[in-house]
Amino acid sequence: MQQAEFTIDAVPEESSLTLEELAAICSVEPDWLILHIEEGYLEPLADFQAEWRFSSASLVRVTRIWMLERDFEAPPELAALVADMQEEMAKLRQRLHCAGIA
């Protein structure tokens, strides 16, 4: 796979990415993304594959899932579950911070 020209930090939060751009930035194959979308572990911003776009939050999720699968040999469903839990913990921490509790 060709080395990505961008880094996650270089992608504006409000931008949307194509499947190919997301794959290149995250250093995964487009087929890997398609499989994870079909299984429901990743959600594109549109329902039809020709219109699939991805938010910057997808970058973090793809990276988390890929690293869990690669580093811990986790099956995709477990890696997605862990990513869900990490995202939920981040939301809860943000709520605590906003409430002045953290």
C-alpha cells in the first residue's frame, strides 16, 4: 500500500473523506473498510457505496479497530466493541468535564 500523504492531525474536523482517502490516511486497504462497513462496525455518512463519505471521527475509529485487530489479534467484532466502549468513555469524560466534576 502506498504511504499516506496526510496525517490524522492534518484533516479538519468538519471535512468528509472518500473511502479511498480514509483507507490511505489510516494505512488500511479499501476492502478492509468495506468489510467492516458491511458488518456494521463502521458507518459511512451515506447509505449508498458510490456516495460513501466519512467524518474525521471515522479516522479515530478506524485506527482504533485496526490497531486492536493487528496488535492483539482481536476479531473484528471484539475490536469494534472495544472501540464503542472507548468512544462512550470519552463522551462520559467530556460530560464530567463540562459539569466541572472532572
